[in-house]
Amino acid sequence: MKTIPIKNDLLGIVAFGSIIGNLAQAGEMKSVKAQLGRLAAMYNNLVGHYKTLYREYEAFRRVNRQLQSEVLVLRTENSRLHNQIAAKKTAR
């Protein structure tokens, strides 16, 4: 799955908000006002969804950092145990 860089995603949200703002300025007609309401609701849902995705993304990053540190600990322990085994083999 191809991901979009965060700055591009934010620019898309800003552009979408700008469209809503432009419609609000031209909102004299009833159909435009109705469309503005629907777009505003969609925009608010999009922003909420984006915030949720960003929180999940940050949670995954924290888990990834934690796993990386645990892998380093395990590699160190593995290396130590290999050295112990090698030392016992040479002591025989």
C-alpha cells in the first residue's frame, strides 16, 4: 500500500478547507448553502478521521521504537551466550 507523506495529506486537508471557505463566501444560493453544509460535515469527519489515523500512526511508531530497543537487548544477550558457548568449547 502506497502511503502519502503527512505534509501532502495536510495540504489536501487545507485545500479542502479552502474550497469550503470559498463556498461559504458564495453561499447566497440555497443549493450552495446545502452543499456547503454537506461539505462542512464531510470536512469535519475527514479531520476527525485524520486525527485518529495520526494517533494510531504515532502509537505504531512508539511500539516500533520499543521493539527496536528490545531487539538490541536480545542481540546483546545472544552474543553474550554465543561467547559463553565458545568459551566452554575451548575449555574442553
